[in-house]
Amino acid sequence: MKRATAFDDRQTVIPIDLPPGPKLASDEKARAELLEMVGTLASAKSHPWSARLLGWQKRRFAALAQMLTPIDGAAITAQFEAELERLGPVED
């Protein structure tokens, strides 16, 4: 029985420079927190947060939205922005 002694160098390197694959599922905890934030805004008649806290909530929202699939993230972000627009500018 002959064994193949030829070395195929095309398959010796694992490509680690490839971009990450698409997310197949959203992070459920992050999604729940985002929906809670949207729900808080939806049920409010005026801004529930001060200007400073709203800035922090926006940064937190953006960080959590990255844990979702692109479609989920875009949909929830659109809801969040629509609620902020409905409430108008923050008054301190």
C-alpha cells in the first residue's frame, strides 16, 4: 500500500483574517433590555430621564444594539428614535 507523501501546502493555514460571520440569533438579554427602554419611553408623557441620563441611556442603547442581529437592531433602534422624537427635546 502506497501512502501519499506529497505535501499539499494549500490547506496548512487556517485563515484567521476573515471577517466574522453574520449573527444568526440576537442576544436575548440585550434584546429584553432594549425593549424595556423603548417601553419606558412609549409609556411616558414626558422624558423619563434627565438630559444627562438620556445621554447615558443612548450610549447604553447603542452598545446593546450591537449584540443583536442587524435586522433586530435596526428595528428596535427605529422604535427608540421614534419615541424620542415623539417626546421632543429634554427639558431640565
